[in-house]
Amino acid sequence: MVSLGFCPNWFFHQSIIFELAFAIITLFVALYSFKIYKASREKSAILFGMAFLLFSASYFVQSILNIGILFELSQNVDILQQVSQVFNLGLNALYTHMIFMLLGLILITLISLKPRNIKIFLLLALVSILPIYLGKDPIYTFFIISSTYLLFISHHYLKNYLEKKQFNTLLVFVAFLLLFLSDVHFIFSINHSLFYVIGHFFELASYVLILLNLIMVFKK
Amino acid sequence: MKKRDRLQIIYDILEVIRDKGEKIKPTHILYKSNLSHQMMQQYLDELIGKGFINELRHEKGKTYSLTEKGFNYLSGYTQITKFVESFGLA
């Protein structure tokens, strides 16, 4: 399972619901970004939409494969075969989730960089994804790298808020700061599973704020 | 130039073209948009590239008209600016 090892057993079912909710909210953000791109032809809007589409895909993969694992565990098959299937399923889900999430974060980072080009994207993708495959602890490496991106992105949104001093910009800054904090909690969850639960609540609060901003933007 | 300014300039240019109807000359856009000739030409090229306006060439010069995409931009301008500003897409 994606969270195998540090998700408390009592929270496993709830974590699937959380991840499905994140997948749906991020999908909404992606679709509205594409709508904005269609109307404005602003390149940054399509990059933002693609980033959130990748987030959505990462959460869908995470939740659907966790559901698959639950299903596998409920079957009466040989225990060794079951463990092997669950391990393989979990490993595939884990890597897919991490790669989609990192690519999404790189796209948002790219929005704050000028000039934006494909070479910078490829470079960031390589230096972010390779350590996950080559390192000894892929989960820990992933959270360190994604936290670094989220810190950089939060700083971008802090600057955006200080420049515009609007409620909407504050919401988005707090949302990305909460995402950063949730990632930091996930780092600690490797040793203390309760942090995994706290991280999910931070993540939920973050996506609710992003959704709230979206509602305010599209409210007539 | 900041994004807000850029989006506002695009809005102003499209609004002038819409208000003048089908045949607006570049000099009129220049006067209304309060831009240098070079900047105005850059914006017009961008707007043609994005499919927001059409350029029509006549014997007496060029005129511009709004496309459906241009009309859509004007009607969705508030949402576009709010979205771009709040999500830091500048």
C-alpha cells in the first residue's frame, strides 16, 4: 500500500476517503484552469491546470490502488502470495504517486520562474525523480524533495500576497503553506504514525482553502 | 510589466475594438490604449496570435475586428484576473 508502514491501521479506510476527496478537488482546479486558459490563452493557466491534473492523478492512483490492496487482503489466498501481490501493487502505486506529485510541483515551481522553458522542467524532473529511484529510502527522499518545492512555492505565494494584499491571495498562500506543513508531518510519520494523520488533516485544510478560493473566483 | 497591467491593457484594446464595431483603425486603438506604437503593435500581434482579433487589410490600411474568443475574453475578464492574481500566475 502507498502508506504501508506508517499509516495507523485505524486510519487506513479514512485515508482512502481523504485521498479521493483530494483527487476530486484537484481535478476541479485543473478543469477550471483549462477553462481560464481557453478564455485567456495565458500559458501559465495551462501549466497550472496540468500541475493540478497530475496531483489529481497521483491521488486517484493512491486511493484506487489502496482500495485494490484492501480487496486483495480480503481474499482467501495463500498468505505468501497475498503479501507478494500487496507489496508489488503498493510499490507501483507508491512510485506512480510520487512521480505524478513531483511533476505537478515542478510545473507550479516553473510558473514562478522566468524564463519558463522545457529544459528547466526536464532538468528539475531528472534531479528530483532520479534520487527516488537510486536512493536507499525513496519515501523519505520524496518528502524531502517535495517539501523543498513546497517551501519555494509557498514563498512565491507569500510574495504574491504581500504584493496584492487581497484575501484570495492570502487563502492561496496559507493553502500552500499547509501543504508544505503536511509534507513535513509526513517526514516525521515514518517514525510516528500519528503525524501521518495530522498531515492528512493539514492537506485537507489546504485543498479546502484552494476550493474556497476557486468558488470565490467563479462566484458572479 | 506586471500581469495585472498586461491583462488590463488587453481588456482595454479589446473593449475599444468591440465598441467601435467592425472597422477600427490602429491609430484609434493607439489613441484609446495610451501605448507607444511599438507596444501597441506587440499587443495586436499577440491578440491576433491568440485568436482574439482579426486583422483586415484594405487599400487605405488595416482595420481590426473582434473574434468570438475576443468577446469571450471580455465577458470573462473579471474571473480571469481574479484567477490569475490569486493563483500567482503573473
